[in-house]
Amino acid sequence: MNERRTILVRYDEIGLKGKNRDQFINRLVKNIQMQMKDLEGLKFKVPHGRIFIHCSQESSEECIRRLQRIPGIASASVGVTRKPEFDALAAVGVEWIEPLIKPGEAFKFCVRTNRADKSYPYKSPEIDREVGSRILGQLHSKGLEVSIKEADFILEIEIGQDETVVFNNRAPGLRGLPVGSSGDILGLISGGIDSPVALYRMMKRGCRAHGIFFDNRPFMGRGGYDKVVKLSKLLNGYQGKSKLYVVPFEDIQVAIRDFCRPAHRVVLYRRMMYRIAQAVAQQKGCLALATGESVGQVASQTIENLNAVSDVVTLSVFRPLIGMNKQEIINEARELDSFDISIEPHPDCCSVFMPPRPATRAKIADLEEDETKYPWELLMLEAMGKMETVDLDDLTT
Amino acid sequence: MIYLDNAATTPMDPEVIDAVQESMRIDFANSGTVYSLGLDVKQRLEDAENQIRESLFIPPSHKIIFTSGGSESNNLFIKGYAFPDRKLACLGLEHPSVTQTLEAFRELGNDPISLLDLQTEGRLDVSNLSQLKKEKVRLLCLSHVNNELGSVNDPTLILQALAEQSPQTRLFLDGVQAVGKLKLSPAMWQGLAGYSISGHKINGPKGVGLLVVEGKIDLKPQIHGGQQQHRLRSGTLPVPLIIGLALAIKKSVVKAADTIKNNQKLARHLVSKLKSLAEGLPELELQFNSSLSEDLSRQSPSIVNFSFAPVEGEVILHHLEEKEIFVGLGSACSAHSKEPSKILTGIGLTPEEARCSLRISFGTQSTLANVDAFVEAFGEAYRQLYSTFNRKTTHK
């Protein structure tokens, strides 16, 4: 049987918005349509702020799988559309519940109705009762009982102005805001565990998160680059239309290593990364930077060093992991599916660039003095001139 | 492209590719079936096995077991022979598929013995093997040719020393770096308990290798199933790969004398070019980790390993890669994996010397011009990188 299915999409925080609510909903609908453009036979309906997708029974599972990866959705349910008549609604309940009852065993159910269409002549508890008693009437002799608190099966009914849907499942979504509703940002991405999670968090706040990667070739092999492309592709799967900017960083690192105080190296590298990221962000219309830094995680992430790094940029730097501990970040990387890629053993920095004793509290005046010792403006322009842009939508498989 | 990492793997010989392809088309039947289609395939399998026997002079006293490659052969023999409590020893400079297999016996309370104190230039010094007798070692596992250094453990010498000093100790050799690169003596099979060979190191296919095992040895199977291959290694045989392996072995053995002569010429040329590079480049302190001996019972000419502190080998490797020159490395320089090669530190190099090294390994396609191009690119990369790696130039 290939009966048509109706997917009811519940959005998350959009519901809290005021007059621009429609803009948010339209954005979410566009995002959903973009993620599903290759699925055939889908029909979208957006009556009065609700989102319905009509699809075949076959494709409903794939639709749900994809909806669960689109920021801005609280949950989604697959159901069937019926006329808002008690008998028709009860028939669905009987059809679904009957096969689940085992002979000789009690099976408990209840009905829960959400009456979005307030002009409907019955109130929710009345509908619960009317539909529930009809189902019970037909199946009581087989062992069906009603229990609000301990139901084995909850039949849900959503009564809308245009459409009434019956369903019995809720697939949780990512929540947050639809990508694109908060503008574009540029995230510093490495092959590690943290930065993909930081970008993921920004995406869930409605940002389209592009990535910028500082490439160590030819000191390191292509493995690090390949890994970042793989991570960026994964992130793009949640948002679409994002880009990865790859900036060669070797000449800058060599200059810092050769001319500056060893203890300052890492902070000096990061100041250059921030400067370049800001310039690229401004060029590409990104409104802020994002990083995976978390206070105290490594020497370059002390508050003093974070300040020393932020000092070189005027754009806002978002650090969504700033207060998280490593295990929390790892848990989220697993949820994002980036963890297994991040732990692939591709080195991201040659040991020759690492100082034996990195400064944990670099002073800005000292860093500025170091920066008089090498031509950073020139090297920055050269690096940006060699920047490669990877359009992540263009990557196949 | 210049490929000088033939100890890692080799490009497939076009004739071998043709043979594998043809067999893939024709020999699809299961060689274990009883109808004529399967019997034909079985016949071709037996022909391949006989061809391998002839090429390598393997006597009827030894069985041939086809495996997925060198690692499986090493695991099958060592575990199959020694499990659970036969005492094991190795030099400690073998490929991880030997050393890690021995390490796995620790969990059983059977701690393996390392003879690292008895190594010279990466070879086992056979003058005093009394420890083996004292510790009642039943199996000594060695590389025939060391995969990072090219040093040779000469089977005839070792078998003789064992017979004299520790007769209860049998010898197992990992031969994946030896076939086609050295002349195998037909006499070595007498007394040898086991020997492993891999297809892809000799211009053959990946995913196939073999274990030669003395017939009297009661080996315990590691893969159970349909009881193929004398019940020692179950699984339907990959006939096309085996046909490719047989041809690769045959070709490598036929060409062995020429290969050795060519590799000697290449190694000599490489060493002299590197030495003259160092003469004109005072900051380059060359150190050869592989022996420069031309005695084939001591050193395989197919591998040259050298160090050049303070520049890290991996960084040079990636600079060479930019010029499409591919060379080998025993260790990694990443900030995350600071572990240098156990083989190089095992022969006495400091961790820094071990990290600052490269392995050049020749194949049948290698030429003098390849060596020239490598040395030139190496010199250029070294000059470029030296100041960055030389810590004395670092500002305080």
C-alpha cells in the first residue's frame, strides 16, 4: 500500500518571533525545500504558519531523516490527512492500534488533540473523548484499555483550518533557528574536534557558517586539507550554500618561527589567522568570526591570550564553546557525526613550529614588538592572493 | 612522477594486470566445487602454485598457503605455531605485523624476548645465541630484509648458528622485502619453519600473499570455515590474485640478478651524489643509517636510509611531493605523533636523528635519472628549510 502521507513540521524558536515571523518561516521552508529538492512527488503547504509536506509512504522516512538535520525544526511527525470527523479519525486509530494488541494482554492507549483551528466546534478534550470512545468501542473486547498516564500508544490529532492530521510519532529536530535567518559568519576551522562543533552551534543559531582553513602544506601533507574538506562537507549538509576558504599559511609560520620569540609563536600565528579571517569575512560579506576556543583548553586559550588574539580584529568573534569542557564538546561532535573524522590521524601542525614552552599570558605590547620583526602585512596579502575557494555544494559524494 | 618508495609498495606490472584481468573474466567458478567449471579453476590454481614452487625452489617438504598478504602470513604462522605458550623471540626491528603479533602473547602470560642487544647494523649477530637456549625459545622471528634499513638476516648463517647453539629454536622469516631483491638460496628452505611473501612488494596485486610452512609443523588455523588449504586457512581462494602473484614472483625471480645489479648501481650513485651534495653544503650533516656494504648477505641494495638533522624527514618528504617525487619515511613529525621509528631508535639513533631521516627504496622502474632528480630536489628543500629547523637561528 502506498498511501499518501502528511508530514507535520513543528518549528522551534520561530514561534517566539513577532512581526517578522513569516520571514523566519519562509526561510525555514526554503531550507527544507533545498534539502529535499532531489526527492520526487513532494508537496509543500504552509497554511497559517504551519508546515505540511505531502509525500508518498516510501519517501516519508527519508524526509524525516533529512528534517532531523535542518536547524530550526523542533520535531516532525508522519501522519495521514483526514476529514475532521470523529468516525474517520477513529478509523485511523483502529487501523494502527489493532495489529499491536497481543491476545490475552492489556494494551493501553489515549488520544491527544491539538485544536489549532479554534473555529472547530468541539474543544480538544471533547475530541479526545469522542474519538477515543469510538476506538475503544471497537477494540475493547480484544484487550484495549484507556490510560492517559501509561499509554502504550498515543494517537495524536492536529486539527487545522485547512487540514487535519492524525499521527503517532514525533521525531526530534535540531531546534534553534533556520540557517540564513541570522546572516553569514566565517568560522576558523581546523581538522580538530572543536571547530566543527563551534560552526554547528552557530548554524543552529540561524547563521550560514562558512569555513576558513590555514593550510600547512608543504610542511604537512594533503591529509589535513582533505580532512577539513570532509568536515566542511558534513557541515554543509546541514546548511547548504556554504564555502570553505583555504589560505596557505606556511610562509607566515616560517617567518614567525624564524624572527619572533619562540614562546609567542602560537599567539602570533593566531593573530595572523584572525587578521586574515577578518579580511576574508569583510570581502565575502560575513558579519562575524567564530572559533572553537574554550577557556584554558590549551596554552593559546588562556583569557590573556584570547584577549591578545581578539585585539587585532574589530569584527565580533563568537566562541560558542567558550564555557564547555572537552567531554561536552566530544558529545556534541558525536551528535554532529564529525567526531570520527576529527580523530583521523592527520597532523595539523609540524612540530618544528611548536614552541618548547608557549607563553600562557602574552602581553600585547610584546606581541606588537615581535610583529615589527617580520613583514606581516606583505605576507598576509600574499597568502590571501593564493587563497583557494571550495564551493561545498559542488562537491559530489 | 618519480617513485622511490618501493619498499612501501610497487606499481603493478602491466603483464600481471593483464593476467589478473583475464583470470577475473574466466576463472569465476569456485575452485572448491566438483563440476568441471570449478575443476578447471582448481587446475589453474595448482598450476600457479607449482609455478611459485619452481620459481622459488620450494621443496615438497614445505606447504604453500595463500593469504591476504604479508601481515596475515606473519600472524598465521606465529599465532598458529606458538599459541599459547611456546616461547618467542625477535630482534625487535621487525615489521609491526611481527612485533605486534609477538606482543599479543603478553596477554597470555607468554612474554616475548627481544634480542635487540644482539643487533649490528640492524642484523642479528649470530655469534652468541646462548640466550635462546637458556630461555627455551621455540621460535625466532626475523625479517629476512629489514623494511626500513635493508639489512639482511642471512637464513643460511642463522640456521647454522641455531643448529649449533640452540637446536630447539625454529626460524621464521618475514621475506616480503627479500623476494626479487635478493637471490634466495634453494638451500635455505631446509630447516626453515616458515617464510612469508607479499604480492604488492614485487609488482604484483595487493591483497594477496603467501606463507611457506614446513609440512611437519602442526599449525593452528586462524580463520576457520570451509577448511580450504590443508584446513589451515579457510576461505574461497582469490584465484585471479593468486595467478597474478605467481606471475609477479616468476618475473621478479627471473629478473632478480638484473634487479640486484641495477639497485647496486642506483644505491652507489645515490650515496655518492648525497656525499657530494654534503661536501658543497656545510650545514648538511649526512648520516647513513643503512649499511653501505655491498655484501648481499649483509645488506639489500634496494633500500638506502639516511639522516640529516635538524630538518625533519616528513617536511622534506612533503616538499619533494610538490615536485612529484615520492619517498619513504619511517617516522612522523606531526605535533601529535612524536614517536620516531622504533627501528631507527632500535639501532641506536636518537629520536631527533630518527625523525630527520628518509628511506629511499628502488624498484624495477627506478633509474639513475630518478636518483639525480631526487638528490637535486632534496638539496634544494634542505637549503630552504635548514634555517627554520636550525634552532640556533631562533631569536631569544
